[in-house]
Amino acid sequence: MVPSFYNLDYTGPAGHMVFNDTGDLRFGYFDISYMKDGMSYPYVKVKLDKFEFRPNTTIIYPGRTTEKPAGTIARHEVNPNIYKGYGLFVLIMSVLGFASCVLMVVLIFLFRHLKPIMAASPFFCYLQLVGLAMMYVGIVLCLGKPTVVKCVLLQLFLTVGFSLTMGSIIAKNYSFQNVFTIRTTRLKSYYLVRMVGVIMALAVLPLIVWYAIFPMQVIEYDLSVTTFCWLCAYPTAKVGSWENFTISELAVGVWCFLLVAVSTFLAFKTRNISSKWSETNQIAYVSYNTGIATLIASPAFFLPLDNYIVSFYLKISSALFALTFSLAVLYFPKFFVIFRVILKETTKFSLYRMNADSEVELTKPSYSSSLEDNLNLNMVAKNLFDFTVQAHEGVLPVKKMARFEFFSIWELKHIILVPMKQSFVLTDKSKKNATLHSYTDCEIIPSEEESHHSFRVRTDDGLVFLFQVSDREALERWFKWFKGGKADDATVKKDIPVPLDQLSLPKLQSTTFGVGNNSGTTSIAQPSMAAHSSFYTPSAFSTSQQVQDGSQSALHNPLISINSLGHNMSGINGGSFGVVESKWKRYP
């Protein structure tokens, strides 16, 4: 039997009495007295751990003195505060982080029209920054003596802030992963915001229920004879309350750990599309770092209360490092972009205020001999090409099939198809990574939905690639090209060149080689012809970039016809990609 067995509702002279496991009185009503001349004199009344000193009463210590003996050791708390070294460091870092979050919110709102900011979705940037700022505030609330209000706000701020930050990261990774497989209505901002709201509600709900059932109190826990710490506890909770955490905090911790795991998994799946989306690499780094910080802080939840200071340092240090790292990785590139824009505008304003002579010299246009450049291009073309080959070029969503379906993702690729060689080249937007594949078979994938059009290509080394197009006409066109046939006259027809200002924007954003005549081939001696058809173009490629890429590919790739040179000089050649429309809405 333990001493707590004797808690049989004893009632002392002043009220109820409760004993702890060591047999000492934990709660009770009694007087504390001191001895003088063999007589006891009460000087303080204890009521439920609260001392009430009697008025006009002084303690007479041995030797008939009222001064406390020098050998008495004073007790002190170990809770870090803003006046100590570690607490001051945490306060400074939190204030700097909070100020950086506020600054970035203002800058993103003022420069939300910039492409890097638009690609990152300003609204989700606001959610992430608000979440980071709330977690910085929650860390500051950990310092000093706690109160009931501080304990409640601490848990709510950390939980809500973490849910907003990780929920936004998961929503962005979700949109990157499914940008080609899910319809646009499920990738819009309002749908993704609802996802973040559900994540936050599931994280906060256990805490709210626990607060409603059990009231919170601040207690002192003795670590040694001279040290103690203040803790937020639930004295009335008989079940589900342990030394380090409660069942509600355990549920929140498990949910947050699942969020980190999902974010890390999605970051791993989208690791190869960093050239298409401006934030994929940053989100991956943040997800991995958050997972590592979570693993480092996990032992702190299992340490006994006697190691309170070690547990506190481990939790706060891990959280502060993860917060600062996330803020720096996600928003330092955006700050650098905005700073360059501000610096550029300032430089323009300074040049405007310069004297007239300097202004003329700085703004004077430069001229070059276009005839000489054209002659050089023709000389290079005659040396490089002594035969004619048919090739087709486009930008299509491509998926390389893996052993497991969930490891395969859609990517926007630049494809160059050479039917005569039974091969095709896949490159990314930067043109730095290119892969050559020889295919053996091509087949159309049947689909029950009218809006889904895709075909499958098998290579000689056993790989399988899936391609998406915008409509049935584009599907048949690409299928015939892969089979080595010519496109129908209704699809590819011969046209006369038209002025540049009369061409629509999509036709300036694409190029198809070797389809300018009925034979499907173009010789060097033939003049460049314009081929137009009904197609859609991706918004990822601008007009100037497509025109430039077309000329470079014609000069340096022997698989492509010299017809692309005419495209570069005249600016009127067009073709068919068969991909999505350029008026697509931007996704966050």
C-alpha cells in the first residue's frame, strides 16, 4: 500500500486534506508555527498551497533574531525568461522572424504582379507567413512565468501556425503533383484553401474539447531542494493526463507528424519538376528540414519532468531552427527578386535625372548588320545539312511510367519527333536536360471522358511514356506522326505567308518542322512556308523564347529541317502542338 491509499477524505481542523505518494500533505488547510520558549506561535496559514501570513507577525529564528540565517538556501525557478542568456537569444530571434514575416507580407502585397510571386500564389504566401508569425509568437509565450491565458494561447498559436504553414505546403505540392491529372476546378485557390481549413480544424479540435472539459492551472514542480519549475497542468483530469503531455496534445502531435510525413512524401514525388515551378525545390527543402527537426525534438516528449530544462531547450531549439530555416528558404528568393525590381526602378529614376548628353548616350539604340547575320546563317545551314529529314516539334504533358503508379508524375516536356529514325527527344524548358529515345510502338489509350485524350509510346529499352493532347484531332495527328504517316490535309495545309501583325498569339508560340508542303518534307532550296492549323499552346513558353528556340534547334540538331531558319527570320511559321490552351488560368 502506498501513502496515497490513506487518502480517505481526511478533514483537518480547517478543511480537506490530500496526501501525495511520499506521504506528505499535498493539499490541506493548516497553520505553520515556530517555537519560542517552548511555546508554538503560528505565523502563516496554508490554504490549498497558498500562504497567508498573519498580520503584524514576525518570525523569531534561533538566537532570538528576526534575520534569516545565512545558511538558508533560496529556491529559484528554472523557467527561461527574457533576462537570461538563452531566453534573450530566443526573444531576439523571434522578434526578427516576426518582423521579417510582416515585411514580406507588405512586399508581396505591393509586388504581387511579379511572375515569381504570382507563380507562388500570393494568398498562400499570406497563409504561410501568418502561420510562421504565429509560431514565433507562441515561442515567445514559452518564456517567463506561465499563466492560464499564456498556456492556452501558447498551444493554440503553435498548433494553428503549424497547420497553416504545413497545410499550405501540402496544398501547393498537391497542385504540382496533380496539375495534369485533375480537372482545373479542383486545383483552384478556393478548393486548396478549404483543404488547409480542414487540416487546421482537425488539429485544433482536440485542444478545444480538452479545454472545455478540464480547467487548466499553473503549478510548481520541485526539481530539487533549491530549484523548481512552473508547469501548466490539469489537476481535475484523472484519465488522459500524464507528466509531459495530455491525450489531446498527443492527438495534435500525431496529426502534426502525419502532416510532416505527407509533406515530405509529396516533396519527394515532385522533386523533378523544379524547372517548371518556382517553389518546388524550396518546398522540398522545408519539408525535409521540418521532418528532421521533428525527429530531433521527439525525445523531449518522453523525458521525465526532472529533466525539464533539457526537454525545454530541445523543443524550443528545434522549433526555432525549423521556423527560421523555412522563412529563409521560402522567402529569401522572393525578397531578392523584389529587391532587384526596386533597385532597377531606382536606377531608372536616377538615369532619368541625368543630363541630356549622358541620357542620349545611355539610351541610344545599337544597330547591327542583319544582312550579314543572315548570310552567316545560310552558310552554316548549307554546311550542316545536305539532306532533308522530317521532324515534328511540340510541348506536351508527358508521364514516364514507373514500377508503381504513385511514383509517376506528369511533366511539361519539349518533344522533337523524327519518324524516319523511329526516335524522339524529350527536353525540359531550360533545354539543359535532354534524353533521346527510340520507340517501337505507339497506341491510343481509350478513355470514357471526352476531355481526356492521351496515347502511349513504348521504347526499345522497355520504357513506357504517356502523352496528353488537347482534343481528338491533335490525338490523331500525333498518332499518325509516331506511326510515320503524314497528317491529313484538313490538319496541316499549305498557306501563304501573312504579315506578322495579323498572326494570333498562339501561332507565334509554336513551331512544327517538315509540314510545310504536301510531301511532308522541306528541302534546303525551298523557301520557308507557313503551316497553320488549329492548336493550343502552353502558357509556359513565351513568344520570344519559342522563336529563339526554333532557330537554335534548326542550326544545331540534324534531325530538324532547315525550315526552322525561315521561322526565325520571318517570324511567321507555325505548327501544331496539340496541348492545352494559352488562356489557362494560373494555378497557385
